[in-house]
Amino acid sequence: MTELILTEEAKVVEPTIFDLSSPGRTGVTFPDPDVPRAELPDSMLRADLPLPELAEVDVVRHYTRLSKFNYSVDDGFYPLGSCTMKYNPKINEDTCRLPGFLFTHPLQPIETVQGNLALMHTLQEWLKEISGFAAVTLQPAAGAHGEFTGVLIMRAYHKSRGDDKRVKMLIPDSAHGTNPASSGMIGLDVVQIPSDARGNVDIEALKAQCDDTVVGIMLTNPNTLGMFDEHVEEVIKIVHDCGGLVYGDGANLNALLGIVRPGDLGIDVMHFNLHKTFAVPHGGGGPGSGPVGVAAHLADFLPAPLVGILEEGDDELAPLFGFVTPEKSIGRMKAFHGHFGGGLVRAFTYIVMHGPDGLKDIAQYAVLNANYVQARLRGVYPIPYDRICMHEFVAEGRVEGTDVRALDIAKRLMDYNFHPPTNYFPLIVHEALMIEPTETENKDTLDRFADVLIQIAEEAKTDPDLLKSAPHNTKFGRMDEVKAARELVLCCWLPEDYSNQ
Amino acid sequence: MSYIPISPKEREAMLAAIGVKSLDDLFEAVPAAHRFPKLDLPPALTEMEAASELAELAAANESTRDLVSFLGAGMYNHYIPSVVDHILRRGEFYTAYTPYQPEISQGTLQAIFEYQSLMTALTGMEVSNASHYDGATAAAEAVNLAWAQFRGKRTKVVVSPTVHPQYRQVIRTYTQGMELELADETGAGLESDPAALAEQVDANTALVIVQYPDFFGRVYDYTQLIETAHEKGALVCVVVNPTALALFKTPGEMGADIVVGEGQPLGIPMWYGGPSLGFFTTRKKFVHKMAGRLVGETVDNRGQKAYVLTLTAREQHIKRERATSNICSNQGLLALASAVYLSLVGKSGLRQVAESCYHKAHYAAEQLSQIDGVGLCFSEPFFHEFALCLPVPVEEVNAHLLEHGILGGYDLGQDYPSLKDHMLIAVTEMNSKEEIDALVEVIAEVAHD
Amino acid sequence: MNAPANLKYTKSDEWFDPATGKMGLTDYAQGQLSDIVFVEILVEAGDAVEAGTAIASVESVKASAEIYASAGGSAVAVNESLADAPEVLNSDPYGAGWMVQLENGAPGEVMDAAAYEAYCAEREH
């Protein structure tokens, strides 16, 4: 393998904030207290505060330089399957920072935060309408947190009926890892259900597991192969018939806006990923926002509090919004009221600007774009479940007659200034490349992406080393992950002899 | 308004390439009876209209910019230097995904590595993860760590009644599937020192959770409690206020095994409660049982120092149902906010903030306790929050305060029946002497009515 | 891929040495996992071990796995040194990489080396 070893001068070096520290420098300072000084309890004071010392310009330049080491949606195409890396509208950044939102304290009297509560109540109502559920909580902080909320609700529902023997959660083999992990967190037994040859849940395998110990099934639909399950209603009926509940993983809701409402299909509980479907930015890993919707029979179990109308309004008077506690609530999933500013305000802005038709357009164009890229790549890379896909599809990252792997193709894409697709997921596809273009890409971008992937398939045949040692045009090359895990250097500090005395 | 960049002509060409006639034809797998529902939502607004609607909603609030605030109880009104949001607004940071592709994510990775470093420096611990949702869920994840560490063989968790009430609720919610005994007696023991808690720790105890400063703002040295817990083989988690750590001895120094907390005071707006930042730090020996993402240092194949997500096989996407936690998304961008804040205020600035909070809170406490019938509830040292005993219901006092444009403190009676007519008051660097004097004046009026 | 003739093997890629009572994971398994960075032995000396139950949990840079008991019996020793040197599982899975030693160990469902080699070869395709 050809490897490029750089001279010291050629290396990209951005010292850490601790390396950049210099004794006695100050950034932001604060006024001296305008009150008499109180006595400090000597025995409780810390001797040294080993934080760095920098001037404002040092900090700005450091983080600006770091930002340039990142690839982002604002930079280019980010076809990361199951992550819905759509464009994040700039107006949302402004609305979520309106001072009235930014500077409200979560424990203020409700009379002083009617704007926040009205927004939350409206968003609850809209999410109900979009999904077909009877009630929605905005409290969960992220998708996985919403899932955990959902499985707690399912468990509480069975327990409230005295149905204590249900311990088994059915999870299709194409599921996100968070599904089994959420079930594992409350001690349920996870049973994997295989997929059939068309990428649907295998009905016979499902039936074999359905008995009176089933808590429910966690269904991702469209599934992580990008397929709308062709037997979804039958799957739901089979699970309901054995007394189980159906959890819908809302990760792929972008394909369903205005197309079908999960609640109408008979799904009992589902989380939304506001940071996928409703354009809340991913923030380099978070924060997300994972509201949960439930059918009427589960509404009493939602976490507390929900936003409700305490006093109805009339023509002249606005209603009084406040908090209500569901009767058999599972409890509280986090402190305060969910990811209000960063999550709910942005999603509200996004929905209000789309309206019913705009939301349907999102799903239709997301599905159009995925099918178009799939059509362009057919015959170049194997597509194991080849039919009309939803918002994403899965190809195999291998090229006949070469030993090039999905990883190599993914890394080579970076050389052409594309973010790679999700790779090695779902686990049921060998060398998976999972491609989700989203609706916010134009045809030129999709064509160029397909052209590049076709070219990479050629390169795999003529110069496989070019792929195996990729990326070449990025600031950084492939990482030594073994070194990181074995040596486990997880932080840095000020040098031993550092002193600002 | 739409963000779709495809013209009708391009759409037709794409449909032809796919081999279908219309967009609707792409959805034949969807059951026809439920296909294309009519959604009862308001029609789309333009950006101009949306901006105005949102501005109206925001203006319907009275924020801590309109009111003088003495409300704390887990979220605090601190000054956020301008630079923080300028960095957060860089699209390179906020529109990036989780840094799974390290070659093109070094910005996020190094920033998180620095965040981890800053948090360990602040708490006096050895390792930090890349964040949890908030302080409450970080505390609940400490239970998960202890549960995994003892493989479920120790089944008792002792939670101090002076841990934030909402944190205790979250811990109860998170652990309801475990065969776990949660000792947290809220009725008794609020005035006793941590030694009383030590009596509850036995050979079946996996974890002890205390707060520092506690919910009432009090600062205790937990060294002795931690020693006792360790003698019984239990782990100890300390929930901290990060600003207080600029001033006070660290839990790391006291021997804590896990230190978690709410990072909001470090450069994050209150935002009506979120999103904020849960930090989680621990000892290196527990790193494999710690949930959440972790960034480690390494080199790339060109010999450059670089960073990667490491020990990922602990996490849900690989370990699935055997993972310690299901956490996936974290609070990456807000971890960046805290890193920028801490870098910017640095060693001297954070100490200034903490001292300012301390002196102002003590001034307020002293002035208030001179009012007849009003008194401090506890005599222990405190940081920037204190419990005040009032001669009239808290609700009544707060209503009067609000009339004077002041957001009063938190009503402790709602969580602690024994603290009826007690108010938790928070004072930060944002409160001027004049504001404190106004608070004292109005409370004096109410007390004497 | 190496499978010493004196050992017995399970379908889940563990080995058992009838002569010493030791068990661990196979060369094939360590190859599949790649660089192992963490091992946790789940049993203690003195525990009764049932064949087929989990005795250890391992994590590599890209995967995690439970290691199951290839035999049942009473654990007399566990290999404490693995915690600090998990890479031994990659370099010497049948020697220094042993995990648990049993007294009067009775193998569970196991096969001989030839059958195991054939079983591994089959999975390569």
C-alpha cells in the first residue's frame, strides 16, 4: 500500500487549547463584585484551577481553524444513510435565538412563558396530525431517548393490565442498534426476526415468536434497507393478535411525510427525530430531539409533564397554557421540558414554513432522489434488494474481480469532496453502502455523485491501491484506530511545570 | 416555501430514468387505504411571515432580560461571552454529523477531545465522555455504570434527598426495569450532614449519589462519606455545579468515582430548559463501563497527530442489547460551546465568575436574613444558592416580586413538604447590588404586610 | 487459522483443553474480531460454570463478543492478567490467552480439531 509520510513542516498542526495556553493571558474578564466580599471557607477551597489561559483572538482563531477540518452539509453532499443529512435552513438559527426563547428559565411561572407554551402545544398538535397519533410528548432529548421512553411506556402498559409475563421484544435483523439497546436497558429479552428475500419482515419467522410473552416489536418502516415493508399491516396485526404492541422507529419518517401516517397503520408508539426529519442541525453529534407519539390507549403513560390548555380561550382571550401530568405516567425522562430552543423552535419554524403540501413534497423528492441515484448505479454496484426504494437504498460496496471493500470506496469518495454513505450498516448486507440523498440536493449533484461512484468502480479495477490508501486529497489520512484504543489518551492537560505565579 | 432545488423539467427526467410516470407512482408499496392523507395543518408561510410569527411567540414571554431573576434550581443565568455563539454559528460545526469519518471530522474530534480535557481539569477526574443529554440523565447513566460494573449483583443505590428533585425522578424512571432498591428518603435528613447518608450504605450498595453544592446550595466535604462507601465496596457519584468547581475542592480530590453535572452554566443559554449539556467524568478504570462517545488521540497514516472516536465497541451500534446504555446522539455542539467558554474565560475568568456569584449570594443572604420573620434555613457554607424561610407562602411572595419585575426563587415546598414557605434563591454575576437590594425591599414589604 | 489437535471446539468458537481444564477463544475468533482492546472475565474462581453460559466479554476496535463456556465444571482459576494485556488474545489465544480453568470440566457440545477446521473453512465462503 502506498503511504504518504509527511515531513514535519508539511504536517497539519493545530495545537490543543492547552498547548496554546500562556501564563497570564486573559480572554473575557468580568466586573468586580459591587457588594462587600464575604469570607470564603478556607478548608473547602481548591488549590489550583488548571484551565488554559488565552486571549480572545487566540480562541477565535483556534476554533475557526478547527472548523476548517470538518466536512459539513454547508460544504457539500452528505448522503449518509439513516441520518437524513438535509440542508438546515438558516432562518431556524435566527428564530431559535430570539431573546424571548433564549433567556427564559424553565421554572418561570407559566404566566410569564405563554409564548413558549403556546409553541410547544402547537407543535404537539402538529406532530399528532402528521403522524396520526393521539398524544405527543416533546420531552425526549434524542431518538434513542425517545425509544427508551417508548419501551418504558410499552412495559408500563402491560404491567398496568396485570400482564407481567411479557419479557420479549422482537426486533428485525435490519434494526438500528439503539432498538435492542433500549430494550436491554429495561432488561427485556431481545429476539431477532430475519428479513425475507424482498427485504420485508419474514412473516413465518415472526409468527413463530408471537406468543403471550411478547412485549412488542420494534419496527423501522421504511426499514434500514430503504424498503417500505410490503406486509406492514399484516406484521402489525400478527403482533397485536398475540397481545403485543408495535413500536415504530421514526428515524425514517422523512419518507412518509404526507404519504402515510404511522398511527393510521396501527403503530402504537413512535419517536420522531426532529434532527433528521425536521431539519434540526446535527451539531457534530447532537443535540437531537426525540418527541414520542402514542395511540390513545397509551396516552396515560406518557412522561410528565405535557403541555396542555388549563383555561380555554375565546375570541378575545388567548387560552392559558400550562403543564399537565398523565394519569399513569412512566415518570420523567430528563430535567425540565425537552430540547426546547435548539430542537422544538427550529422544528416549529420548519413545519410552519412547509405546510401540508410542502411536507408531502419533502417526502416525495427525498424518495425521487434516492430512486434516481439507485437507477444510476444499477449494474455498477450490486443492489441486493432491488425494487423501488423509499428515501434511501443499500448497495454492496464491492467491484467484481477486485478485493476492494466498502470502506475503500467510502474513503475514496472523500477525495472527490463527497461525504461517504453509511457503511457496514445494515448488518444484513455484505459490505453495505447505505445511501440517503435527501430532498435538498439537485440533479447536478446527484449526477456528479453517481459519476464519481462509477469512476471509482473503474479505479477499483485499474488501480485498487488508490482506493485502499484513500483518502489522498483530504487534510488527514486514515487513522490508527488500534493505537487510539490501546494507548487510550483521552485528554490533555497543562504541562507539569506550567505556572502563572 | 421549499428548500427543494429540483425544477419540474429535471423531475421529469429523473422519473424517466427511474422508469415511473409520476412521483405518486413511487409509493405503491404503501397501503392504498392510508396513502396520501390530507394533513390538517396551516398553509405554508414564507420566511418573512415565519420570522414574524416566531418573533411574536418569543415576545409573548417575559424573559430574564425583561425581568430580574433570582431563579436557579438547576439552570442559571450567567453571562455568555459573544465569541461562544459566533463559533457555534459556523456551519462547519453545526451542520456536521457525528465524526464517524475522522479524516474529514478533525474539527469536531479535536474540539471534543479538548472538551473532555477541560472537564477532567475542572472535576479533578481522569476521563470524560463526549457528553450526555443533561445533568439528570448523566446522573442516571452513573447508575447504569455501577449496575454494569457489579453486573447486577449489587442492587441498592443510595440517593441523597438533597440531589435535585427532578434528577431523582429521572433516576427512578430510568431504573424501573432493574431490580433495584432506590434509597432516597425525602421526608427526613435534610438538615443532617453526609454522615447520616453513610449509615444507609451496605454491602449490597452499588452506588451512592450526592450533590455538590447540594440542591439547597450547601457545600459539604464528602471525603469521609466516600471513604466509608469505598470500605463497603460501593461507588460514589457526585453531581456538581461546574461554576462552583472554580472555587471549591474537587470531588476528584475527595475520592469520587464518578462526577457528573449540568454544563449549562458554561456558556449555554437557559433556552427554557434545553438543550443543555450533561457532563460525565470518571476514573480510567471504569472507562469500559462508561456510556457515550469517547474521543482518543492517535496518528494518521501520514504521521500526523489526530483524533478518533475510540472504544466504540462499548456502544449500542456494536454491542446492541449488551451495551451499558442506548445513547447515540449526544450534545456535541453544546460540548463545543462549553469548550469555547472555558477557553475564553480561562483560569482567571471562571474564578471571577464563581467569586462574584459567591459574594453576591452572601450579600443577598445577609440582607434578607435581617428582615423580621425571614431567615436562612441552613447554617452550612453555601455557594450561590440558599434556602430562605419566609413568614408567608412562597407563591404570595413571588406574585409580589413579579409585580415589581422580579422573578423570585424556587418554591421548595413543592418537593419537600417539610420546607413549606421556603424559597431557594440563586444569585449570579448577572445580579447587581441594586437588584439584590430591590429583592430585599419587596420581600421585606411582603413579610410585614 | 490454527486449531491444535489436542483441543475441543465449540460452534461459537471457543476451545477446551481436556488435559488442563482450560478454555478460551479460538484463533479463528480472534482473527474475526481483529485487535482486541478489552476483556472482562465474568466468572470468579469458585463459581460453578455451566457449559454454554457466558464466561467473558471481549471488545475489539470494531466488534464485541460474548465468550461462552465450552465446558461445565467448577472454576478453579481465571486469567486475571488478560485485563491488562488483552492483545494476548490475538497473539496467543491457546496459550497465555486462556480465560477460565475448570476442575473436572465436562465438555459441552464440542467437536474435534478436524471438524472445527472444516467448520471454519465453510464460513470463509
